[in-house]
Amino acid sequence: MQVADLGPTIIARRRSITYQHELRRFLIRRVTTLVVTLFLASLTVFWVLNILPGKPAQVILGTQATPSAVAALTAKLGLDRPLVDQYLHWIHGLITLHLGNSYISGQPIAPVIGSALEVTGPLVVGGLLVGVAIAAPLGIASALRHTRRSGVILSGIAQIGIAIPNFVLGILLIIIFAVDLKALPASGFITWSTSITGALRSLVLPAVSLGLVEGAILARYVRASIIEVLHADFLRTARAKGLRPNQALLRHGLRNASIPVLTVLGLELSGLIIGAVVIEAVFTLPGLGSLLLSSVENRDLITVQDIVMLVATAVLLVNTAVDILYRVIDPRMGLRS
Amino acid sequence: MTLLEVRNVHLAIGGVELIRDLSFSIDTAQRLGLIGESGSGKSLAALAIMGLLPYRSTVSGSIRLSDQELVGLDERRYSKLRGDRIAMIFQEPMTSLNPLMRIGKQIGEVLRIHEGLSRPASYAQATALLERVGFDQPAQQARAFPHQLSGGQRQRVMIAMAIACNPDIVLADEPTTALDVTVQAQVLDLLAELTSEHGCALMLISHDLAVVANVCDHIQVMYGGAIVESATTSELTHFAEHPYTRALLATSRGLDDLDNESFGQLPTIAGTVPQAGQFPPGCTYRGRCERESYQCQTPPVVTGTTHQVRCWHPYGSSSEGA
């Protein structure tokens, strides 16, 4: 009897050991993939920016500069060294967070990017939150009413949201809330250290114009996956157990519906970062986008390289996080592949 | 005592009439079989009783459970009956369970809804139910997700869910159709055993006459959204009167004959089931029937009391051969 009772326990324990083992292997594999991808991304970024025409030294010194002056500056910037050397030097800098000095100002880049991130980071996160806050209720409501006219109207609203480019929306919001109502600032950024509420106030309109469009796109995916779940057999089973329609959706539907939405959310994040570049221009925010644009104009290639690499890292990290989240949500997605 | 009474039910989806004038009743602890080809409306009949019809469905007539009228019952009160007094087992065990929830929790949920059990208590009860439906390591298997179980095991989980609250009646819609032949019989036996243990009535829906005949004491044959013949199992299998029932019997007997030496053609029913809403006026079996006459253009009336048949030209009780 004793032995028979022990059987399942031993098996259960062994199972959980294999699970942990598999989980560890999965995480190791996923992180390895991340590192390899980051390496390939860094190679691509470096290569693309170094085959661009227009030598930085020439741009800095202007067209009137003598060839010897250009050569001298090139040597000073370290751009006469072999590409492999330059690449390794850059990578070493990235890993140790010494991002090098700007070609133009000669100042260290890290603090410049740091203060730009103080704007862009909250802007992107805020845009994402606004997007989700719009997409979830709008998508669910239009899915629940998809057989009725009100549902068609709701998805029509989402359709309009998709059709409006975010910079147009930004200008519209400036006209309404900054010019007419004078409720929020139209442009510029009050740093966090000066005033936290001031910083938040200057980010509200940009985040909303960024988030509204992403939210409209996301709402369509939320709607589609909720409708699919509403027709799922297991939701009917849930109702047959005695759950009312909304309870059944809440307890059995939302988690299932979140899987495809999560995919889109991960993909949209890169859209948000690109959108932030445009929105920062509309609201003249001193963020990563503005820094990127001015660095490109000035041929400050090292800064461009750093920013692009930073964005690539952020996107890859999000993708990895999404991949791991899938496994948390959906037990069918084993840990093996 | 009559437990469930269906009277003159008409059902249409999007204006297409799929069930016409359905009437039958089930007594306490009775086992009723409902057979017919796909499209005959048998699944819809079960969903109508559950109140889980698809959008744009309209039902008229009366469905009474004990003395409670179900047609037009509001959602709040209906949901209190579902899972508690009427339970249903669906055809597709693969998709009928929530893929993201452990089965112990899914079974326990019924008890939490209707008996107000706490999460741990419902889980313990679910484990006990798993044991009753034949899981050999219930404590461990309660932690499994549906994709880790076989089709037969999943259908056992569905049965455990259905009987959890000792309902008055279980509606089983083709519960074994998606299963391997070898586990079909086990699942059916289990279903019959567990329902009779608690004096629970069973309505078994199938296209397979043999399945129904093994389990049920009374059989109803559906065709074109109406019941064409209704009798006790032995009466129906031995003295079928409706030409359609006879044809059905002939097809399943044909399968039995294959075991012997008559390796001939399988008997089939001439023609195909018309598409929903395209059944001919009058007798719905018109066009496929060997006994058809001009009279069949008007809808046949139901004759008989214990053995009812809806036909103008039924075969005489036992005198005429099949």
C-alpha cells in the first residue's frame, strides 16, 4: 500500500524536475538566440552605416577643407583604422556602456542618449498604455455586438482611427487641447528634474496621438480574436456548465483571445518606436527621434549607430519577452522548440 | 413521471426552418435515443433544450423541465439550470474543453457555480469525480491540460463535468462519434452506468442505431427536423414501420452481414439528405422513399400511441417483410 501510494508522488516530482530542466533549457536557448541576433544586428548596422557615402570628417570641415585637414580629423576620430578594429572598439563600448564621443561635439554620447530616453521611453510606454486602454474595451465591445448595428459602428470608428496618420492626429490634438482649450502644452518638454507634473503634462498629447492610432489597429485584432473565441466550442461548454455569457467570456475567453493579440502587440511596439520619431518632430520633443534626425543630418554616424542599435535591442528584447509570455499563457506551446 | 416535455417546437435559424413540430417527452431516469442523419435537427433539438442555440435562432412551442417552462426563460434563471439540472456532453472532445485550464479546475468550476464550493473543495471533488469516471491517478491527472489527454479521456472529463451536480437529465450529443471504436463502448457504458446510478435521465443523440439500441430503452428517429418514428427499442428494431427507419435498420444490418460470407455491396439509403430548408413540402422523406404516393404531398399525421409513426404508408406491424 505504502509503495503504491508513493508511485504518483515520485512521478509527479520527476515530472516537475523535467519541467524545470526543460524550462531552463528553453530560457538558455532563447537567450542564446537573442545574443546571436543582437550580434548580427550590430554587424548589419555597422556595415550599412559605413558604406554610406560622405565621410564624416569632410562633412564636419565643410567642402572648403584641405585634404590634409580632412585626413587629420579622420585619424583623430579613429576612422582611418581597419573596419574590424573600429567594429570591435564600438562593440566594446556598447557592452561597457561607453558609447563613444560624438564626431561633431566631441562630447560623450551616453548622457545625450540617456536624456533623450527620458522623453522617448515614457512616450512609447505611454503610447502603448493608451493603445491598450483603447483597444481592449473597443475591441471587446465591438466583438460582443458584431451581429448588431452598434458593433458595426464601433468597428467603423476603429477603421477611421487606422486611416488617420498619427502626425495629423497630433496636429489636431494641438489645435483642440493646446490652442483652443489651452489645457496642455503644444510643444517642448519640461525635464523630469524640473517638474514631474510638467514632464507628464508635456507628454500627454504626444502619447495620446501615438496611442490612438496603435489602439485602433490593435482593436481590430482584439475584436477578431474575441469573435473567434465566442464561437469556440469550449465557450459553449462553459455556458452549458451554467456560466452566463459575460462570465464565460471573462473566465474562459479572454486568456485564449489574448494569445494572438500578444503577437500583434509585440510587433506594434516597433511601430510605436518609429511613430515616436514622427511625433517628437510634431511636438518638438528632445527625444531619441529628434536626436536621430539631427545626427543623420550632421553625419554624426557614431550616434546614429548607437541609437539604431539601441532600438534594435529594445525590439529584440520585446520579442523575446513575448515568446516567453506565450509559454506562460499557453501550456500547449511546449518548451521544446 | 414526465421530466422533460417538448411540445410543438418549431425552430428556425435566419428564417430557415430546421425543426418542425417536434414533440416528445422523457420520463425520470428514462434513456431516450435520438437518431438521424446529419442535418436531421437532432443536435439542434438538444441545444434548444439547453437554451444554447446560435444567433438568429427563433423557437416557438414549449419545452418544460418538470414544471418550468424553458422557452423564453431569461438568461439568469436559465444559467442556474444549466449544469445543475440539465447537463450536456458535446460531440467534439478535442475542442469542447478550455485548452488553457487544468481539467481539475474545469470540472470543479461546475461545483463552484452551483454548489458554492470553495476552490480547494471543488478541486478535491473534481479529483473524486475523475476517479469515478475511471482515471487511475486522479490527483495527478487533475493537473493535466486537455491536450495531454486522449480523446476518450477528454470525453470522460466531459462526463465528469456533466454528472458533477447530479442533474435530472444529461443530453449527450454524439458523445462517442469522435472516438476510436475500441473506447466507444467503454465511454457509453460509463455514461449509462453513472446516469442510472443517480436516477438521471439520458438523451443520447447519435447517427448510429447500434449505439443507441445498446443504451436506450426508447428510440426516436428524426428526419428533416421532425420525429418520424418513436417506439421502445425492441419494438423499433424488430417492427419498424416507417420506410426511413427500415432503411436505417437495413444499413446497420448490412454491416453485420459483412462478418458473414455475403461480401456484397453495403446497403445504402437512396438519394441524399436535402440541404437545410430545402426539404420537400408534405412528407420530408419524399423523393427518397420507396413507398411514396401522391398522398405524401400533404404532411402525414402521427398515428399510434406507444409506437408512433409519421407516415401515410407505414409497413404493417410485423406481417410485411423488410
